[in-house]
Amino acid sequence: MPYILLDESGDLGFSFKKGSSKFFIITIIFTESKRNLEKIAKRVHKTLRKKYKKVGVLHAYTEAPITRQRLLKELANTDSGILLVVLNKKKVFTKLQDEKSVLYNYVTNILLERLINKKPIPIDKPITLIAAQRETNRFLNENFKNYLSKQINNNHKISLKVEIATPAEEKSLQVVDFVSWAIFRKYEFGDDSYYNLVKVRIIEEAPLFP
């Protein structure tokens, strides 16, 4: 069964003078088997020093450079694909700035539309999308799942099942976290050293509001 794993980097705040990020990145990894991604997370976790293993979950932001490099290099050697959408927040309409959950759902749907149009994975059988949990509000989570399912199912006649999980619950999401973090570093800070490690797996990388 094809899988789509989704995570994001940056924030959806618009107080730039108070530290809000300039960019917001939504990243997906698509694969025929998320088992390969789970294995990568487990292998990299085993290489950590004993005192760090107790955390149990890999987070790109807090890991050492060598850990980040190891995981990204392993992903580059798989047949997984990466798509991402780059949101330049300074170009977002004011109305959408005030509706963060609507904006997030809208951007995510655009990314899925691009994935379907590229056709890198079979769309003639059910697809499961697993998104990293970003909201604790049950209503917002259900709205996110229902919105994406209806949009894709109705517009493309594709059976899309949407799930939300934490990286602790779904280890493959830990891999997406590293990829999204690496891409965010490129746009937000001009550091493409980590991005270059997975560039070969990127199918599409495009701004939403150029």
C-alpha cells in the first residue's frame, strides 16, 4: 500500500519582528512501504550514545550533526520520493493570516494535488497519508482529515485515508521531520548542507506564493 508521510517546519505566526519564521515548509515523503523509513529511524537511533537513547524519539532540531547526516544519507539511498511546498509568509493574504488552520489545510491540499499530478506513486489503489500531529484540538484534527479526504476523493476519485500520529507513535514521521528540517534550513538560514544530502530524492520543490 502506498504511504504519504507529512510534516512541516517553521511556524504560522506573522509577527516577524518578534521572531516568527519567514518561511513555512510542508514536506511529504511518499513510498510504497513505510517499513523502510521505520528501519532507518531505528538504525540511526541505535547509533546514539546511551544517555540519548532514553528519549526514544529522534528530533532533527536537537540531534548532533553526525546523526542528522547519517539519517539523511540513508534516506537518499532509498527509492522514496520527496515533494514540498514553500510558503513565503510575507506574501500570504491578510485574511489567510488570521485563519491558520484554514491556511494549513489549503497548503497541504495543494501539495497533495501536485503529488497526484506528478503520479510518482500508483493512484489506482488506496493511499494512506500519515501526518505528524501539530494540533491538540480534536475538532481541528478531524476537520483536517475530513477536508483532505473529501478534496482528494471527490476531485480525483482516489481512496485517501488520512491519519494523524505523533513521531513516537509512528517512527516513519521521524524521518520526515529530518527532511523538513533540512529543507527549512535552506530557505530560512541559507544553509543547504543538509538539504544537499537528500536533494536527489526531491521530485518537486516549488513556492506557493512566488
